[in-house]
Amino acid sequence: MLMKTPICELCGKTATLCSACRSKLKNGRITETDFRVATFLYQLNEGYNISGASFEHALDLGRVVLILTSGNVGLLIGKEGRVVSELSMHLGKKVRIAECSGDMKKTISDILLPVELLGINTVYTKDGECCRVRLPKAQIMRLPMDLDSLERILKSLLKKEVKLSLE
Ligand SMILES: [Zn+2]
């Protein structure tokens, strides 16, 4: 089975960038963090059998790197959390794995942990559709990132304007 990452297999295995992957990086379709995670996953694949993993995107949230997978979350966590702790050591940050293929609400709840997601509503403004993500004001200090980064991440996940609502 072939591991799925945002870069091609050759680049992943050699930690270089071919012209196609380089242009993806240049136009922002992948990030430096995606590249670091992908190449490291290919390295890890030699010691741990994670070739079934589907790595979609990595988001650097400041204190935490969020790794989104469209496949089995358990593969990237590893037995007794070994894969996730290798990733964490390599990146020098805490790593959180979340699934991004199914329920978006579940993905967002995973990102916010330990803060509780109160709800997501679509609101219609004169500028179009906007997503209101409701968070408990009293827990904001426990977010794994600052509010600006959170808003950016949610925007890129939901592909919509996002307004955080602290309640
Ligand atoms: Zn490539």
C-alpha cells in the first residue's frame, strides 16, 4: 500500500522537492510544515508500518501541530502513541492527529480540545454566508492556539468566512 501525503513519493523519500511539489509549495497549496511532516512520515515508515496512512495536511498552531488525516487516525498515533511521539520530537511541538474526512464538527471539536465546541451555525450576512463557531468564553485560555490562528485554521477547513463567537 502506498502512503498518501501532499507531496509525491519521490520527494517524500528523498526529502527534496521536484518541480511539481516546489510549485505546490510556492503557491501555498502545501506548507513547509506539510513537507516536514510528509518526509518524516516516509522515514518513520521504515521502522513502523504506516504505509496505509493518509496524511492530508499539517497545521502549525503555535504550540501544537495539527495533523489531518483522511484515513485511520490510529495508524498515525501508533502503538502506545509511538508514532505521534516521534512526530512530536521531530517537530519540537505537541502533535495532535484529527480525522478530516468525515464529520467536520468532530474535526473542529478535536482541534479545540480541551475547550468545548458549543456549536457551529451558518449565518447569512449582506456579504454572504459565514460560519459562526461558538466557544465558551470562560475556557478560552485553554485553547491550544491564539484566536487569530484558530480563525485562520477554521477558515481553511470550512472554506468559508468564520466568525468566532465567545459566549
Ligand atoms: Zn515531488
